[in-house]
Amino acid sequence: MNSRERLFAVLDGRPVDRVPIWLLFPYHKVGYYADVRENPCYRDIFEHSKARALMLDRRHLGAPLFEPSVVSREEKTTGPGGVVVRRTLTWNGRTAYSETREQPDGGRSVKHLLDNEDDLCTVAEFPILTDKKAITAALDQHLPAYQREKAEFPAEYGAMMLDLGEPIGAVYGSANLLEYPIWSITQAETVRGYLDRLLERLRIIYRYALEHDLADVYFLVGSELASPPMVSRATFQSWIVPYARELIDLIHSYGRKVIQHYHGQIKEVLPDFLTMAPDGLHTIEAPPTGNCTLAEAFGTTGNRITLIGNIQYDCFRSYTEDEMRQAVKAVIDEANGRRFILSPSAGPYEPTISDRVRANYVAFLNAGWEHGGAA
């Protein structure tokens, strides 16, 4: 099997010749990760990975969030108090703003767009862009560049993977996280109504990607943004599960695959992933970082989801090469031939890494290959 064949077999729950390995290295440059093909810290690892690890070329397509009637304005001022950047949204006489203040002493303060309940109630009434023609026109602008990248990607390495977002992302990403959990009690229906309208927009974006056959795999990263212990499982089931389930059903209706991403304490909500029904779930984190071992996770999911994980990213910094090899063997042994992809907990977000991290990436790959045969 090549990497692509191995990837789709394991996501289908079919037998594979060996445990697939995923480094979370994208093929093309993306803003939140190092450029693994060009950065000297990663280039040799990337080349070594070609024969041993699958690649999912994670990309994004964007479209405006709000209708044009929501006016956006950005102002930058410099004074004795430092540099202030304010972004203001105005609609129908109502205003909300976010602000960052870089102070002369190096300090930094942030006022979030959704800083309090009043902000939430204001922005939740702003009209979301749900006009199919307008969204299609915005996506069409990205299409030529995306198609070039798709043509450049060697299919045998794995697959193109689109990260198009989930409704909760627009709330969490703009929220004061000290206030956000309280809204699950005081403003639960306000948030739910906002999520409903955000889903209308995302339906159009996902259908566009699916109808244009842009990717074989879709990456959903919203589930960790409204989960215990930050909010209750009931909130997870209200703010996450129905929206993810609809998007996953839509993706599956076109014959494409879904990997959901979740960091943290997953044990309590793990049964809800069976309801959402992704093909793969990254990542399962054991204590002390998370609260669920791989064996416990398989006890819940059985053979219904491919589990993906897990060597903690910090271990690449702290382990000796021998410790890394032992950790990889232990994880593969724990998976015990079940639906499993070996991966780190996080991608290559650091532009510069130490010789130890570099050596541990190689040890991870080699140990995964050595111990993952005849899966």
C-alpha cells in the first residue's frame, strides 16, 4: 500500500498493511505552521517522511462573515499610551468593536469583539452573509490558486484536506473567554440562534467545495471550543453536536471523509462523537494533558471511528531518542491492531526547532515504521 491507499483503508475501517503515520505536515505552506518544504529545520524531516508518513494538505477557503450592510472600519493610532488598533463593526445604528493596545513597556491588552453579554447580543443580530451568489463569487476568487495547489500535490502521498470551520468558531474566536462559559447559562439561546445562522453560511461553503470536488478529506476543529470543563456536556450537545453532525452527514453524502480534531479532556463527551460519526478523531490525550487513554477510547468507540494520536508535542522537546522510540512502540501496542493512525498531538507550529526535536521527529518516524508493520 502507498500512503493514500493506507489512509483511506484505515478511515474506512478496512485492514492496512501497517499503522499509518501522520506528522501533521502540510504539503503547501500555511500560516499557522512552518514551511516544512523550505524551512531548513524541517526540510530533511519532510524528505524523510515521504516514504513513511501520509500527508494531508490542509487548506482553507474564505468568504465574508457578514452581509455588506455590516460596515467594517479599522483605525490605528499611536500616542503616549502605545499603539492602538481598533476594528469597528456597525449595522443599523448598532456598533461593536475589538481593540488591541501595544504599550511602550511591551505590555499588551485586548478588548474582544464579544467582550460581554451586551456585545454578544449586539453582534448576534448582525446579518450573516447567506446569499449563495455572493458567497460563490468570493470562493471563486480563491479557486484558481487552490486548483494549482491541488494539481501540485502528489496524490500518492495522501489527500487534500479542507478546514472550512464550524459555527462555534465565529463565537469562540471573538469572545472574552472569561465571559464565554457564563453565556452557556445566561445566553444559551442567543448563542444557539447565532449558531443556526452561521450554519446557513457554512452549508453554502461546504456544498461549494463538495460540488467542485476540492478535497477528499475535511477537517473539523470546532468540537474542543465548547466542551467540559469549560462548559457542560449539555452545552457541548447543544452548541457542537447537531451542527457537526449535519456537516459530517453532508460531507459523507458526497462520499468524502471527515476527521474531527479535539484537544483536552475528551472522556465525558467521547460518546457524542459516535453521534457525530466522523471517520477519524484526532487526538486522544492521556493524563496528565487529557483524561482518556487510547485503550479507554477504543472501549467507547469500538471499531466505529479511526483514532489518531498520540505523542504529545512537548515530548518531542523533552524525550531522548530512545524514550521517543519506546513511547511510539507503547502507543502502537496500546492500539493493538485496531483502527489507528500514529501522530503527534500538534503540527509544526514553531519556525525554529532544536536538534533534539529534529532527532525525535526522525525517531518517531522510524519507530512508527518499525513497530507498525503488519497492522
